[in-house]
Amino acid sequence: MKETVIKVENVGMEFNLSQEKVDNLKEYVIKFIKRELRFQPFWALKNVSFEVKKGDRLGIVGLNGAGKSTLLKLIAGVMKPTEGNITVKGKISPLLSLGAGFDPDYTGRENIFLNGAMLGYSKKFLESKFKGIVEFSELEEFIDVPLKNYSNGMRARLGFSIATSVQPEILILDEVLSVGDIKFQEKSYKKMESLIGGNVTLLFVSHSVDQVKKFCDKAIWLHKGQIMTHGSAEDVCDIYTEWTRKK
Amino acid sequence: MNSEIFNHRFFVNFRRYRFLLSQLVRRDIKIKYRRSVLGIFWSFLEPLLSMVVLTIIFSTLFKHTISNFPVYYLTGMLMYQFFAGGTNAAIRSIKSNSSIMKTIYVPKYMYSLSAILSNFVTFLLSMIVLFMIMLVTNAPFTIYIIFASLPILALLLLTIGLGLILATVNVFFRDIEHFYGVFLMLLMYAMPIFYPADIVPANFRFIQYYNPLYAVIQCCRSSFLYGTLYNPIHLLFAMGSGIVALLIGIAVFYRYQDRFILYV
């Protein structure tokens, strides 16, 4: 029996969609007294439960707004669920957005350390990986230039190189990332494949059913915040494709 | 038992993100002085110049009541400026990092704490100016200068505690940020920073008595200006307020931090 690394129990996530945002005290008090504090609840996820065992590759499919990204954010710990519990064992590498937290006034070199620290890497680790990160990103010439002078592609390359410099235990992916020009896209795609190919637990969200079939052995179909089917990647993807065609 | 305490989620997380804290503090300071010719030197020059200005204006006015105006002013102003700068940076810390907060998990107090600590570093640097002015004005250098570290610790705790409370409240009610600026101005003029304490009418003295920040200033003036030991009551009051503020700050912050992301 393999060890359970991610356990999601009856998770629900509620957002408040009320039109006017009450964010000043006077309004709040007045509305409170007049009992006008209306909340418009919206459940992005409701009663979601599943388990992921070590080494599983779980794909999550569904339409836009089905709650896929919310689910990933909850597992990554960015948000806390309104209901239910999520337990995670092991170190998560969320590749949800590359280069979040880059500082435009900082040079590439400084940003490697800043961004790496945000991902929870230690100084020692970053120093040992620094050369590899710079080499992979192919930014040797620009590493001491402030990031605001980088092109979008360069920024993405740097973010990708930092995020993938570690061999993760649990990898969370929102679409397969391939960034930069064609040459770098190929390289980053290969890097992704090697990360996924390693001894890793994978959570993978994609619109491409083919990619889910290729990378995952299990899958979940989310629709309007609820799990429709849960099973082997092949079966779930087929049911999902069937359903989208009918629609 | 001991190792159990240190394996608590808080300590594990703190160890993991220790490097981030130092990175954030360093960034704040670096960015503040980047592309200015004098760089970090401004953290000395700014208090020095404002001291010169205030000395020119007020020293003749209070000649007979304040013996060493530059040191009197600097001890008060440096403490006040750290408090004001630290809390003001903390108040915005959650909001200004909201985009990062939505994508990466980082213990949220890191943003507030680093904002305060970077102010603390510049504060410590500007203390060098105080020592320089003490030398120039022949202020007494006594063993009691070392004792000033206790009220300064109390000030740090107070600033962190209040900073955490304000940062939390500001997420839900943005008015606080604007209101707080006015409050800080009021606080500066209400405290004897550049005027002698006894010109305040008796019925307004409560502003001095029930003010932990002023208690810190009084302690530091004893150490730096008069070369005596401060009144331990003042220190106890400051330290007590600091610890209480910190405990409330931590409690409030932890209670509401999961909801930040829904509001920022």
C-alpha cells in the first residue's frame, strides 16, 4: 500500500461576490445597522474529496470556471478552504505562476535569490544552484541588469529556470509550461518532461485532454465545483470528451 | 519536550523562510536608496539635517529649559521616526504584496515583519548620528548607554505588535491607512520631542503618562542625554505595553490571515 501524500476531505471554498465591496468602516457600520450587509455567496468548490498516493499522477480536467485552479491553490496552501480539510505530506513545488514576486528594480542575480527565497529555498541551496539556473535561462550577459529592462520572454525564462531548479516531491502544474522562443520552448518542454518523469507525485491541470492522457495515470473531472468522475486518466478523459461533444 | 516545541509548525516554517525574511529586509533597504548618489548614507544625513534645522529654530526658544537641544531632539525624533516608519510600512505590507500572496504560499507575517525590520535596521544606523552628536556636544558617555537597549527592545515589540494589528485591520477597512497618517502627526506634536515636557498644561499631561512611546523616549533620554539610569517604572510600562501589543497583534493576525486573500 502506497503512502497517501495528499488528502482532500469534503473541501468547500466560498467566495463573496457581493457587488459593492464594503471596505470602509463608516459604510460597514451603517450597513450593519440597516441590516444591509448582503453577501452573495458563491461556492467555487463543494464537497470535494479525494486522495493522492505517492507517485500518482493526477490530472484534473474541466471547463473554465470549474474550480480547477482554486483547487490547486488550496492544495498549494495559497488559500485556506472554507470547509473541510486538506493534508499534504512532503514538499510541494507549485509551478502556478512563474516569477511571482520578481522585483523590477532588482537585477536578475538578486531576483534569483529573492524569488528562490519565496519558494522556500535556503541560501546555501540557491548558491549551489545559481550557476545552473543562469546557464539554463541563457541570461549570462544580462544577469546584472535590472529586471525592468528584461523582455517578457527573458523574464519568463528566468522564472522557469528558478522554479524548476529543484527536483520536487509533489509537483503542481497549471498547464504544461513552455516559455520563450521556439528554441527555449523545446528545452523547457523537455525539462518539464524530465521533472514529470522523475519519481514525483504530480497534480496537473490542463485543457488538453491529450496531455492529461500522456502524463497522468489518474484523473478527476470537475464541473461547477464538484467532482463528476474520478478514475483512470483514460476513462475520465473519454467521458469528459464525450460530454463536451454532446454539449 | 523541548524538541517538540521546536517542531511546531511555526518554528519549522520560520526556519524554512528565514532566508526570505533577510532577503525582504535587504530589498527594502536596497530599493530605498538605489540610484541615490549617497545611498545608505542618507539614513545618517536625513536625521542630521533635520536636527540642524530644528536646532536652529527651537534651540533659542527653549535655551533655558533644554540644555543640549540636539541630543534632546534626536533621541525623541529617532524613536518616533522608527515607530512611525515601521507601523506605516506594516500597514501597507499586506496590501502591497497581494499579488504575490495570491500565487505563492509564504507565511504572511513575513511581509509585515520584514517591513518593520528594515526600518529597524535604518534606525540602528541612524543611531550613529546620535553618538556623533553626543561626542560633538560633550554629552556624557556612561555605562547607562548600554541600558538603552532594553527600552529600544520594548519599542521594537510595540512596533511589531501594533504593526500586525494595523496591517490586519487595513485589509478590511482601507480608511485606517489614511486616518493613521493624521494620527501619527498628532502623536508627534503631542509628545515632547522638540519642546520641553513641562510646558504642557497639567490637564494634558496624561498624553505623556499613558504613552508607551514617550516612556521609551524618556528612558533613552536618561541614558543618552543625562547619563543616568532611567526610571524602572517607565521601562516596565514600555516593556509591558510592548509585550501586550505583540500578543494581541499575533492573535489578531493569526485569526484573520486566512481571509486576507479574499479581500486584497
